[in-house]
Amino acid sequence: MSEGERFVYSGQAGVGRTLPSCKVSEHPEQDLYTAVETRDSGIDDPAAIEKLLVAYTKAVEGSPACR
């Protein structure tokens, strides 16, 4: 779990919570989360998953999906 409990991840998957200002117009009362997962059983790299998860979550926050 990351500092601030915004991201939870392992060496193969993770979930991130977008900023409170990120809302989906169809469901403004709900929080938006992101998820990443590798399907390669040979990968176990928490640092890489964290880096990918943080970058992906920030990209979603800057996208039209987040209004």
C-alpha cells in the first residue's frame, strides 16, 4: 500500500483511486478507480507495477473520462 493509501499493489497487479475532483459524468456520486494487472506468471515486480499504476491513474485523471 502506498503512503496515503491511494494505491494498493503487489508484484503483479494494483488498484488506484483517482483524485476526488475526478468524477464520471454519468455517476458523479461515485469514486473512480483504476486497475492494472499482468497476466505473465513470471513477473513479480512491485516497483514496476507501482510506476505503471501511478502513471495510468494520472493519465485517467487528465483524460475526458474524468470531468
